[in-house]
Amino acid sequence: MLRTLFSYGAGEGLAKGLNIALILLLPLLVNVESYAVIALAIIIEQVLFSIFLFGQNTAILRFYSRF
């Protein structure tokens, strides 16, 4: 069980690290107008992701040991 928990944690950590790298590197690679469009798309995606998941992504981690 500890191995499974570690794999979920490593996956989340990697995803967050890549998001931070994207935020830092993207302004250097694209112009201002393109960055604004990309940022708006990411914001919309994150809001919709939160609304439609209803907390199911964290429920898997909480109740994994019961199944």
C-alpha cells in the first residue's frame, strides 16, 4: 500500500513541477497575445476540471485502501 501511495504522490509532484516549469518557460517562448490565449485556455480548463470532478480525484486516494 505504501508503494501505491508513493506512486500517486510522485505523479502529483511531477505534474505540479511540470506546471511550474510551464509557467516559467512559456512567456519566454511565445509572444504576449499567444500567452494570453494559452493562459485563458488553461484557466478555463482548471475551473471546469474542478466543477466536473466533484472531488472524485481526491476520493480515490482517501478510499483506495477499502477496495
